[in-house]
Amino acid sequence: MLTGRRLTGRRVRRVRLRLGETQVEFARRFRVDQSTISRWEADELPVQQLMRATVEEILSQLECVGAAA
């Protein structure tokens, strides 16, 4: 279920920090390199269209988990 929230670097970073994960740990969730997470957070690298829905869904789920913790 997509929340309609925009996929931004600020949102990626906020979720990662809320979970207490490093960029390396967070990158493992998405099976990408740490540098990809760094560029996502800096809004320097757009999430590829094929991966966008997956990333948005995972962020939405993690935001719910983080809010419940």
C-alpha cells in the first residue's frame, strides 16, 4: 500500500536514522551499495523507476514500525 508520500532524500535519511542504522546497514535492506544510499539521501541520484515502488513500500512499512517503537 503506497502512502502517496514523496520519495525524498530527507525521508530516506529520517527512516534510516529512526531505525538506528548506518548507511551500510540500510543499503543491505535494498541490496544496493552504501554509496547509493548516500546519493539517495543527498538527492543526487534518483531512485530508478523499477525500484521506486519497492523503496516507497519499504519506507512506508519502516515508518510504521519506527512509529510503533
